[in-house]
Amino acid sequence: EEPVIYDEFQTDKTVRQLSLYLKNKGYYYNKVNDSVYLNDKRAEIVYEIKPNKPYIIRNINYFFEDTGLRSLVLEDTVNTLVKSGNLFDAELLQKERTRIEDLLRNKGYYKFSKEFIYFDADTTVGNFMTDLTLILKNYIRINEFDQAVSLPHPLYHINSVYINSGYQRRSSIAEGPSEVLSLDTVAYDSVFLIHAQKPIAKKNVLIQSNYIEPGNIYQSIDVEDTYKHFSSLRLFRFINIQFDEVNEIPSQGKNLLNCNIQLVPAKLQSYSFDIEGTNSSGNIGAAGNLTYSHNNLFAGAEIFDFKI
């Protein structure tokens, strides 16, 4: 490695970082010291770390401003990452917030995020023990008077799904609404297929790759599976899934989302040619390879490769 110039500031910064890391792991009374030995234009740095006794989680309590989420979260506590007896680890608490966020976003709570979750720690119980309270806040919405209103988290259902298999971002920006009107829209199996001229693939191929179905509650895992299956077709170079909130329908009393799946087609055909020199027992010659590929031979995402 290249020689590193000794920098006292970097050494002090390392001491602070080591101490901060230990605090995040529950060792709040750690001590980190550095010693520097200079000899013949070289520096030897020794860090002495005394973690001391860490804080341990004694009890875990829950407080829900939105009582509608109580049963969903408490029924899943068997999978919690934060347990009694664990170190008071800040990284572990962050992972638990992310886990609960994933749980609720798979239960229809499209707008839920881990920012609504925080932990309150009581370290006054003594003997290096702490009692944790997980607090789940209400949803905050800005009303027409620019005032923050605290409400229960909205549950969302899928209203309509639009699959645009010939999406062109540049033309959509340039032409605006007129570009959308020029496309063909076909309703197929409760999903609207949008395309220009001839569809890039058969309808059933596109439908089978979509896991976001009208009438179902919103689930982030359905979005991930849809991304994966459209990618596996190798027909599209760009895949984007967007959700637009629909005004509440009073007769249904539901919060609805329209799903727009934008698919930018990839090049379906490609070929390559290469040539190489050969030498076999003194006999000099040449060899060539021609390769042709088609990723959608019969409009069903069939992959055809030919090489000679």
C-alpha cells in the first residue's frame, strides 16, 4: 500500500468514531485512548479500548397512537428482532423499524414508513438495564388550511392497473396528453393494456408477469415480484411502477390507488461476428463465429439463440 502520512486530526477522529460505534452497541461508558510512538520518520499508533459494562434491554412495551395497527404489529412480535436480554443496540432498533415498515406496507398501508416508529428508552431503572417503549405514531396529513392533522393510517386497495408495454419517456414528455390518446388501450382480465401499433408481446405474457391485481390491498411484495418477472422476460430495458391516489369513493369508503406499469422496450434482436487466427502444428488458418439472438421470436418472450 502507499505510505500514509501521519495526521493527528485523523487519529483523534478515529478515537471518536470508535467510541461512537461502541455507544451505538450499548457500551455507553466506554473509554478509547490512543498512543503514538514516533521513530525514524514512522509512527506507530495503538488504540486502547475499554468497552466497560453495556446496557441490556430488560422490558419491551408498545404504545399505539393508531390503535388499528395494534393487532397487526403485536401478532407479529414472534418475529421481532428486539428481545429482552439483547444489548441496547441502536443498529438493531433501526432494523426493527424497517421490519415493521415492511410488515405494514404488505398489509395495505401504502404510505406507511419507519419515520412513524421510534423508541423511547428508560435507563433510570439501574444496574445497566433499560426499558424500551416502541411508539407508533399516527399518520400526519396537511389539510386545506395548511394545518397538520393527526389521523389513523389509511389502508389502500388497488383500483385499476395500466400496463404500457411501449412506453417512450421522451415522447410522453414532449407530446403530453396527446401522446396517451394516440395509444391503443385494451381491457384484458381486469387489467388495461396500453400499446402503440402492435403489442411487443402476447397479452397473456404481460398479464402473467403482473402480480398487482385490482381489488386487492396494496402489498409491496407484489410490486417487487412484478419487477422481477417483467425483468426476467428480457424484453424491456427499463421498468417503472408508479401509483396514483384516487379520490375517495363515498359509496365504497375505500382509499384507492391506480397502478401504472411503464415498460420501455429493449432491442429484441442482436448479432455478433468475430474472427480469430489459428495455429495447429504449424498450420496457420482462421476461424469465425456468427451469433444471432432473438428475445421474442413468437411474441411470447421465447429466447432464440443461433450460432455457427
